[in-house]
Amino acid sequence: MKHVKTIWEAIFVFFLFMGCTLVFYYGILWVSGEYKDYHRYGEPEGRAVKVLQQDSGGIMNESSVWRLKYFLNHGE
């Protein structure tokens, strides 16, 4: 009788573990689906300014260097 109770508890813990695992798995799939089409690098709106602007020769102009230094110092 004691062995039957132990086996029943083991089965219960197994199904509890499997249930929690499935809930976690489908929760991760849901979160992943929510952010799949999220555009992290979209065009900024408002008064946003590019930090780096290169000239046609591939060299940064002086105002871009100033903006980069300001950005690195202040993080804005």
C-alpha cells in the first residue's frame, strides 16, 4: 500500500512538472510571437538627430565628431 502511494505521488509530481513546463514553453512562444514584428531600428520621430553622419568620402565631418563626443559623454 505504501508503494502505491509513493508511485501515485511520483506520477503526480511528473504531471505537475510537465504542466508547468508546457505553460512556460507556450508562454515563451507567445512572447516571442508578440515581439517578432517589432521594429527595433525604426526611424526615430520628433527632434532626433543622427549621431554619425559621414561625408561622401567616408570621413566624419567636424559636427558629427562633436555630436558623437556629446552622445558618449551624456548618453542623450
